[in-house]
Amino acid sequence: MRQQFLIAPMLVCGLVLSACEKETEEEKVERTYQEVNVIDETNLSEVLLTAADPNEAVAYFQGAASKNPDRIDLQRGLAISLTRAKRTTEAASAWKKVTSMKGAGNVDKVEYADALVRSGNWSQAKTVLDSVPPTYETFKRYRLEALVADSREDWKRADHFYETAVGLTTRPGGVMNNWGYSKLTRGQYAEAERLFTDAIRQDKSLFTAKNNLVLARTAQGNYSLPVVPMTQVERAMLLNTMGISAVKQGDVATAKNLFREAISTHPQHYDEAVRSLRALEGT
């Protein structure tokens, strides 16, 4: 009898241990599936942030972030996607949320400032940039600092930040174009011309810099095309820009000739130049 009395508890213990082992195995399997899902999710996130349609990425990250509101990687993915989709106001709000979350860093503050600049909120962008420690030195941070200084017409600081930004990237064409435009707005046309030329030398595809270069030259009374790489269509467009600039400066005769040359240069019908020429000729 005594032996039978001991057997029951032993069987119970055995069943409990077996149940514990079974539960542990189930948990292990579940954890493995979760790890696989995280890996798959990470790969999907990377694809959505680079190759996918920006609005599709927004929809994905909105859904994922709503289910996991405390995951900063998903909130950050949403903010990046909104920026890519050019939904600037929403992007600024999303980046603001990211900066308030655990795990946020200076890079997130800079992205928040970038979104604010894109949405035209210059004063708030300055406040955010001022909260970034001076030891955090990146190209994007200084490029934004330069743009914000420009908006405040703080030319000395703008030049300092542009120069610093140029030294922190291997592809300075875009920031040189920004710097040149800053000089253009100040009326420093020769300096602007130099910077636009440097920008094109760094990146031959920068049509904006080519157009700005023409504006800087025509502001100095120079209506000849600059010697820079350009397609036939770009040539026609630059001639049209020079024509518009000539009109603004009251040189109608030069403007007419430039519009005519733009029309004859363009490989297709150049409606914009045709309309401008007809307006000047009163036809």
C-alpha cells in the first residue's frame, strides 16, 4: 500500500515534467517562427524603402506601425516612406514622433529638420538643428544648417556651413548648386557663376545648375551659352531661359533672337518659346 501511495505522486510529477518539456518545445518553435518573421519583415522593409512605390511603402508601414506602435524601426520606416512620397507635412509629423521614442538618435533629429525644411517650417527646423550637439558632424546636417541660415539671410553662417558640407561629401554638386543660388539671390553673380560651373563639373546631369548658370551670366549681361555639356533639348531650354531673362532686363530685341534660336534648336515643337515670341511680336 505504501508503495502504491508513492507511485501516484511520481506519476503526477512525471506528467507535469512532460507537460513542461512540451510547453518549452512549443515556445521554442514559436520563437523560431517569430525570428523568421522578423528576418522576412526586415527584408521586406528594406525593399519597400528602396525599390517599392513610395505610397505602397507608406501603406505597409502605417499598418505595421499601428500594430506595433512602440517599434521605432517601423515608425522610422513610415517617416522615410512619407518623405519619399513627398508628403512633407505628414513626414514632419512622423519624424517628430520618431524623435520622441526610445532609441532615437541625432540622425533622426536631422531627418526631422529635413522634413521641416521641405514643408517650409524654417523656424522649427532651426530649433531642431540647434538641439543637435555640435559634435555630430554630417554632410546632411551642415547642408540643412546652410539652407536654414540662407532663409534667415545670415550669409556669413550660410557660407561657413556650405563650405563645411562640401568638404564632407564625395558628391558635392548638389550643395554647390544650392550655394551658387544663395550667391545669386545676394546679387553676387560672378561668385554664383563660379559655383554653378563647379557644380556641373561635379555632376554633368544637373540641369538646374545649368539653368542657374545661365541666369548668373545673363544678370551680368552675358547672353552667350556657357561651355558645359548639354543635350539639344537642354540647349533649347537654356536659350529660352536667356530669352526670359532678357525680357526682364528690358532687352526685347535680344529676347526675340534668343526665343527664335530656342525654337529652331529644339528637336520638337517648343510651345513655351513660341508663345513667348508671339507675345513679344504682338501676334
